[in-house]
Amino acid sequence: MDRASRQTLLTGDCLDLIATLEVGSVDVVVTSPPYNLDLRYSSYEDRVPEEKYLDFLFAVATALRRVLKPEGSIFLNVSGSSSRPWLPFELIVRLRPLFVLQNHISWIKSIATPDDAVGHYKPVGGKRFLNHAHEHIFHLTLTGAVPLDRLAIGVPFKDKSNIARRGHARDLRCRGNTWFIPYETVRSRTQKWNHPGTFPVNLPRWCIRLHGQPDALVLDPFVGTGTTLVAAHREGARGIGMDMDPAYVAIARERLDAEMLTDMAGDLAPIGAGAPRNHTMTR
């Protein structure tokens, strides 16, 4: 454990590692498991029979339920594909005996307006499908009644008259359940640390803020190259990250070390909802 950053990295099978944690000890889980969509991970085969994949994630979810605090939150990021669109919904229905689906958030990676297009664009071949421009974030809780700090990631009102008219104490409203968080532009896999399933650091930052617990303990059982722990560090939270691939864990450790060096240099930008530091990282 890095004493200064309060982040812990563990290498191994997440089912074995979660079993070592205390019952009811985790405030927030932010994670993005392998998608089972033939992505090229370093050592994990991302193509197994669907039933086996769903059974595995059900086992992980069962383990997470044991360590989650009664008022805890799980933010589960999953993506289907145009050719396998049912997978996220098959998964969330499978998890229904374990959790309540308190919120369903759409992570928007690219959006087109009448005059412009903004965000990450990934071309698709053929003529059957539209470009896949969003992923799912399922917010799972034990009761469905966990209070959230919605204004921690709030946005200003466009119509300022709404502030007084609707009795708001400040110029912020709930962001809603569509989160536009684009990627930074990258031109090679090495800029994503050769990891195929990255997400922007603001995604876990917003999840941690939304849950709203000070000094939260954040867990990511599929931490990959460490973005959830980078987010936890920037939000002043404690973090535990797990991954079976030693190469990814080594990259995550390097990134956390770089965070500490940046902090020591005083190179921190003001942190507002969605405001990145002067360098943005992905999972």
C-alpha cells in the first residue's frame, strides 16, 4: 500500500481477493468487468460461452454483496455491441436477486447535435448498425433507497430564473442519468497502456462524488491499469484495486506513483464536477 495515496493494489483472482475483505467494509464499488466481446486483453480470453460469463459475474456480484456496506453503492459499467445487444440486460436481470437497480445511467461517449459532433467516434463496418456511442452504468444498491449527493456532479441552470422560482439554494441542478464523458483523443494502444477496455478518469470520479460519502473506501475488482484508484486518490478516498494481470497492476502502480509526484509538485487544478486535472487518464 502507498501510505501517502492510501491506495492498495492486489494481484490475483478477484473472487479469492474479495473473500479476504471484511463484511460490510466497502462504501463504493466502481468497476468495468471484461465485456466478453472479443477484446484483446493482455492475458485474459475475452470470449467465453455466455452462460459461463454470466455465472462468473453473478459469483463476483455475490462476493461484492457480502463486503458492501448497507448504504453502499455499486456502479457497474458494461457494454453490449451492435451484434450482441442483449448481454448487458441479460446480466442485470441475472443480478436482480442480489441488488436493487436504483439508477440506470447512460455513459455517452459521442453525441451529434444539428450542427456538430463531439466526442469519441469509432467507425463500424457494414450497413446494418449505427455507431455504438454509449455504454451502461448500472447503479446497484441493497435497498434502492441510498441517498445520493446529486449536486456534487450538478450542472448550472440555463434559465437562471429557475434558481429562485424552484427554491434552489445555488445555481446547480441534477445532471440526470445521461453522462457525456468523452475520451481524450489517442492514436495508438500504447496511449491506453495496451488495455482495450479503458474508461475516462472522470467516470469513476463522478460515481464517487455522487455516492457522497467522505473518506469512502472504493473497490474495483477489475482495476485494469488503475483508473478507479487514480480517481479515488483525486477525490480524497481510499481505494482497493484488484486484477489478475501483473502487467496491468504494474502500470496501475506507475500511474499512482506519477499522481504522487504530481501532487508533490503542487500541480493540481481546481476540482469541479467534470473538471479534469491537466492530464486525463483512462482505465
